[in-house]
Amino acid sequence: MTSVRLRLLILALLPLVVLLPLLLWLAVGRWAANYDNLLIANVESDLRIAEQYLDQILATTGGDVAALARSTRFREAIAGPGSRLARFLDAERTTLGLDFLYFLPETAAGAAARKWPVIATARQGGSATEIDILSGDELAAIDPGLAMRARLPLIPTEAAVPTDRVVEDRGMVVHTATDLGAAGRPGVLVGGILLNRNLDFIDTINALVYQSEDATDVERQGTATLFLEDVRVSTNVRLFEGERALGTRVSAVVRNRVLGEGRTWLDRAFVVNDWYISGYLPLTDSFSRRVGMLYVGFLEAPFVAEKRSAFILVFSAFVAVLLLTIPLFLRMAGGIFSPLERMNHTMKRVEGGQLDARIGPVSSRDEIGEVAAHLDELLDQVQERDRALRSWADELNTRVEDRTAELRAANEKLETTYQQLVMSEKLASIGEITAGVAHEINNPVAVIQGNIDVIRETLGDDAAPLMTELNLIDRQIARINAIVGKLLQFARPSEFNAFSEHVDVGTVLDDCLVLVDHVISRRNVTVTTHRGDDVPQVRINPGELQQVIINLVVNAVQAMDGPGELSLSIRAEGRDGRSGTALVVADTGPGIANERLNTVFDPFYTTKPGEGTGLGLSVSQTLIRQSGGLITVRNREPGGAEFTVWLPEDRDAS
């Protein structure tokens, strides 16, 4: 429990130590979010500049080749011999800064147009410039040097998409083509720039984007990269010792967002060996397929350090103000806290049972001193009344406990007597009915059996064709006799009681499993048994116990109606202060409806109409009760029913 001093301090300092830090945290968090948004806005602006430069390269390349195709010099060169045209194109390629420039006659242009959309556009009288991906063989066919320049060994990169490739031999090119309608000769003029290892291109982007002026007042360490799919084919990102990270690959997350979904990435990203505020722009070829990415980004670490410094400065100032303010509050409030703490300490002693604790005189003569004096007077009165109440309470508790014990015992006896009366009345009524029914049934059954015997003797050998029907009648008469026997056993159990003896429940269980093995095997039921240690013997007729166990096992197997698990366990268990043995029979069937749990032991209750008499569980309960035991049933949590047969220990067995 907090002290009065602490609670008053909390009340006084709450705005300073809780509300002010909360507002400060919200303000700093808002500032940090705006700062991060500013960084993302910067990299987005950088990416737009790089994109514009790439668009300018495409436009310039296409414009230069188109202008050359319509120039007088080209018209004169194409009118001359082939060697003159080749020298002219080679010289113009160097002048225009292209990596390849060649003339396609109409026949060759027709075949190339089916492969490249830019050439198809040129054959239709126009000009087109796009980014295209050329295979290593296609580059080698133009110039073997281009194929060598485009070839890059792939460097294993953390977090990249796994691949079996070890080298990238394709080339990303600025691919342009224009028609030659004005030259007087059908065909297409094709040119282009290989962007693989094109360090002038990527360094120019870096120089354009990352100038010295910066709105964040923090020096930005920027990089730019051109990707062919997810492979860096032109970059100024450094791998180690100044080596450019050519052949490294982008992370799988960025690849899926940019190349897979076609969305621009504007967020922090891990680039080769450090975190960068990054922008990735998807690049498409002349087929409108996403074939690469343009990247710009700057190192995140300086900006993280800047934010960290701002956080430390703000919260250090707050802590300093707090440390200067709290002692001042403590000094001013000290004169109020001491009497209150004495009162609080006294009340704790009283709560602990020390009723003679008192505050005593206090030096304060204000309202607090008056409250302390009044509190001592009240404590005197409380102590006196406590003595009287304790005396009355002890006497009342004694009377209540005695009366409660008497009522509990009487209630238990009444409940037991009521249950016994109900069961006795039910059994007596059913016993009278069943005895009469059994007697009336036995007479016609005996007549039927006698007539069947007369038929056999009269017919002699001629009875052979009817033997099946006669045997069937015999079996049904035997079944009637068995049912009548069960009815009589239920109605007058005392007439069927046999001797009882010392019985080991485990031994009887083994015998029963042998007798019902065919029932268990036919239903593919798995049986598991568990026997506890020091299980005492019981006194019961072995045949009666066997009848009970077989009835429970067969009922469990029939309830599962197919493959399942039958669990049998024997353990020592005491009840009502008496030691004994418990046999638990559990199945994995559907269980018993909750509203039927109290009626399963009623005579003639059955879940298999037409197949049983409904006396099995009722007779089993009667047999167990005659031996002083108890049989109960419940539904298990996993599913299925569980019957427990408890019998008291045979004291004479030892």
C-alpha cells in the first residue's frame, strides 16, 4: 500500500512526471514521423530525377538515330558500296555514344520485326525507343565485346531469392529503331546503348541526384543502381575496398513488391551491407514486361544518429528539470507528511490486530493535530467494543457449528433413506409384476417345449427336413427361459444368491476377457488394461462379479459400434472411510445423454430396443449393492462413457 507522502507527491507531481512526458513523447514521436516522411519524400524526389534522366537518355538516343536516318550524309552513304556504309555507321556510332548501330535491309527487318516491337514500329514508318533485354548470343551476334561486357558472375546475397544461376549473361539495352523511308532504300536503322557496366550512366545519375545542398542539413551518402531483374548490372554501391557490387542481388521482399507487383518501393531497405532510405522504380521493356529496376538511395545511419541525438537532448533536458523540481516539492511538503505518516502507521498496527496502538500527542496544532486526537479517542472505543463483540461471536459460532453439524447429518440420513425407499418401492412393484409374468410365461413355454419333443418322437427320422425349424424353436424357447430367469433373478434376487468368497478382481477380469474375446475381435476394438499396486481383495460371488464385468464390457463394445478403444483399470480406492477396489470400464463411444445418466440403472431401460431386456445394468447394480458396493456412471471429457464398480475390501482375506 502506498504511503500518504507518496500519494500526495504523486498528486502534486502528476502533471510534471506523467502528463508532461506523455506530451513530450507524443511531440517527439510526431517530429520523428515527420522527419521519416521527409526522408521518404527526398528519396521519392531523387527517384523522379533519375527516372527523368533515363527518359532523357531514351529520347536522346531515339532522336539521334532518327535524325541520322534522315540526314543527307546517311543517304549518300547508303547509296554507295556496303563497305562505305559500314565505316560510316561505325564512325557515327562513336560520335553518338552508342554501343551498336547497324542497318537492317527490308528482308532482315521483316524477320527482326516479329521478335522486337521497336523494329516492327519502324517498319510501319515510325520510330521507337525502349528498354529491351538481349541474350548473350544476341549480343555476341552484334559484337562479341558487348557479350563479354554484359557477362557478370552472380555473387551470393543475403535475403535474396534462392537461385541455381551462377552468371548473368543477358544485357539490358536502350533499344531504338527508325524507318528509312526518306533514304530511298527500304529497311530499318537500329541502334542502342548497353547499360550493363555502364558506369558513366550510373555515375551521372548519382551526380545529378546527390548534390551538396540538402534540406535535412545532414550530408547524404547516396548511391544509384540499375537492375536487370534483381541483379545489379550497373551500380556505384561498394562491396568492399572500393569494389562495385556488380552481380549482387536485391532482397526477396523488394523483388516481390517491385517486379512481382509492379509497385514503386519508397522505404528503408538493406542494400548489400547497410540500411538505406531507398527508392526502387520498376522498368518495363518493349513488351510491357517488368524486366528491371532503377534504384536511388542514401545511407540511413547519419539520419538515425541525428534523430537519436535529438531524442537524447530533449529527454536529458526533461530529466534535469525533474531532478531540480522534485526536491523542492519534498522540502515544502515535509511539514505535512510527518503527522499523516504517524496516523497511517498507527492504523496499520491496528489492522494487524494491535488494538492498543495509539498516535499520541503531535506537535502540529492545526486540523491534522485535532484529527489525531479524535482518532485516538475512537480507537479507545473500538477496542472496548471489540472485546464485547469477540465474546458474543465466540458463543454464537459455537452454537452455529453444533446446529449445522446436526442438520448436515440429518439431511444426509434423510437423503439416503429417501433413495432407499424409492428404490425399494420400485423394485418391490416390479418384482411382483415380473414374478407373475415369469410364472405365466413358463407354463405355455413348457407346453410348447413338450409338444416339440412329442413331434420329434412321433416323426422320428421323418423329422429330418424340419430339423432346422425345430432347432430354431428350441433356441427361442431357451432364450425365453433365459429372459425369464433374469426377470426372476431381478424380482427375487435373494433366491438366486450363491456363496461369496475372497475374490481378486484382476483374476476375474482376465477370465471375462477370454469369454468376450470374440465380441471384441469382431468389432476391431483395442483393449488397454492398467492394474494398480496393492489392490485389495473383495468378498463377492465370483460368478456374479463375472456377470457384472461381462455386461459392462459387452455394453461398451456395442456402444462404440465399430473400431474404438476399451480401457479397463483396477486400483485401490477408499470411500467414506472404507478401503476397497475400483474397476473402471471406459469406452470411446458417443457416451450417454446427460438427461439419461440417472436412469441407466432403471429396470427395462435399454438403448438397443429389440435386442436386449434392459435388465443387465439393473441386475448388475443389485448384485454389487448386495455385496456392499456401488456402481456409478459418468461421461468422459474426450467422449465416451465410464462405469466404475467399487467393492469394499474383504477384511477377512488377510
